[in-house]
Amino acid sequence: MRTIAGGQVRVVSAFLVSIGLLALVALAIAIGVHAFLAAVGHYAPWEQIWAG
């Protein structure tokens, strides 16, 4: 990385940071959806919801 010009290092590091943040957001969303589905499934099973 030291042989790359300073501007390109900033672009690569910014790209890696943005990918990391995107991965964290996606993980947080997945955990939230999983927790929501677990809670809904615990209090009202899907069979009862579909049966009306």
C-alpha cells in the first residue's frame, strides 16, 4: 500500500470502510428481522395468523 499514491490509498480505504459499514448495517437489519420473527412466532404462531 505504501507504493500507491496518497490519493489512491484514501479512495481504497474509504471504499473498505464503506463496505464495512454496509456489512454492519446489513447484519443489524438481519438480527432485527430475526428477533421480530422470533417474537411474533412466539406470541402468535404463523398457523393461527394464516388461519385468521
